[in-house]
Amino acid sequence: MNFNLKSFLDEKVAQYNRPEFIANDPISIPHLFSKKQDIEIMGFWAATLAWGQRVTIIKKCKELIALMDGAPYDFIINHQEPDLRKLLTFKHRTFNDIDTLYFISFFRQHYHKFDSLEDAFIPANHLKWNLDPEKQDDQGSVVVEDALNHFRCYFFSLPDYPHRTKKHVSSPSQKSTCKRLNMFLRWMVRKDDNGVDFGIWNKLKPADLICPCDLHVDRVARKLKLITRKQTDWQTALELTQNLRELSPLDPIKYDFALFGLGIEERWGIEGILPEL
């Protein structure tokens, strides 16, 4: 069989990077909003809570939105202490009320200083973490690895942050694949006319993104020989992304749609049949 990997994956991107993809995916949560800050806040929260069945993730996110009176940004900026009591009932797996309240505290502090959550990923915006010119790519874009490491430090820079909450925000320095954060960055940064990803951020570039490497993507990528590394960690995500850049240098992470779709919809790596390579 004459198998062209790029053509095959491009076809799968076209199949899955469509508005029909939205309804059953956590990205449906930020799509409930039109205000930029609401999209950012609930996009970040939906990505953070994205483990387990997708229907449950979406249900819990909608529950959280209701607890914030349907307007997350307004609630975060304008709430009074008594308003926080109803959030004490919120829980999703190991994410509980302590984590919820800290997220709200962080968002409130950040949005009092910045208009966009994108600024939380730009080290040069924070004097405590000055950006080293060597941590930029040839075009001056922030290296995503540095942006993610910086973000975790910044996110937990509030006094007396709860130590237990740190497990919900990963970073490359922990050797994590940072699947949830990379997925969130894809939502915010990628730009096309398909209506799935938002493309509302401009300081980070689509070409610099790292592919979210979840269980489904990992299985399919290994079947397609896009991953050779035995373990699954940050270096694995870098290897996968570099191989995807060879197929599309300016927009490598569009192939997340193809790999994820093949894994979860067509069940490759579980019961699917792979063409001979």
C-alpha cells in the first residue's frame, strides 16, 4: 500500500477540525462565551479538569459556571467573600474547593494587572522572571517550554498558596508532557477559519506550540512512528511535535485533531487497523 503520512493526516485534520467536533469536547465550555476573559478563564479551567469521561468534564464545568452566576470574569473580579461559600460544594475527582478558591484568587490578582491571561505566559511581563534572550526562538517568540515553566512559578506566586493545588498545574521542569496546558494553548493560539480553536492570542505563535500528548494521541503517534521514545514525558511531546513540524512547519499542532480523532473516534491503538507504512 502506498501510504502518504502527510496526506493521510491532512485528511483527518479536515475531518475532525470542524464545528461538529465542539459539542462533545471540553472546548465546548469556552465556546459558551464571547467575552475574551470568560473564554480564557473557562478554557483554562476546562483544560485543567480534562481527565475522565468527556461528558463528565463538560457537566462539571457547567456546574462551576453556574456557581459563578454564569459570568466567570465578572464573578472573579467583583465577588465578595460571602459569594465564595457556594463554591465550597464544587469537586471534580481530586480538584476540590481549596483548589477552586485558589484559582479564583489567582485570576483576580492577574486580571487586576493584565487584560489577558496570555500575559501570564510571557516571562518578560513579570520583573521577577526577566526573559533571557536565549530563551526566544529565531523570530523572537517566547519558547513554549520557558513559557510553561514561568507560568507555573507565576501561578503559585501568591502568598500562602495551597501546596495541594500544585498538582493541578504542570510544567516541563517536572518532566510532564503538560498535556492540559498545551491543549489550552492550542485553543487560545491556533488560528484558522474552522471555528474550533479561538486564535485570540498573538504573543505566542502557532508554529511554536507543543502537541498535547494524551493517551489517545500517544498511542496513535507510536503506531505512526511519530514517537520512538519509550517513556511518555516532556521529551516525548517535543519529539512528536518536531516530527509534526516536518509535515507543517507553521501549524504543526493542527495534527492534534487527526491523532486525537483517530484515537478516540476510530479507536486506533485499541481495535483499529493501521495501514502498512
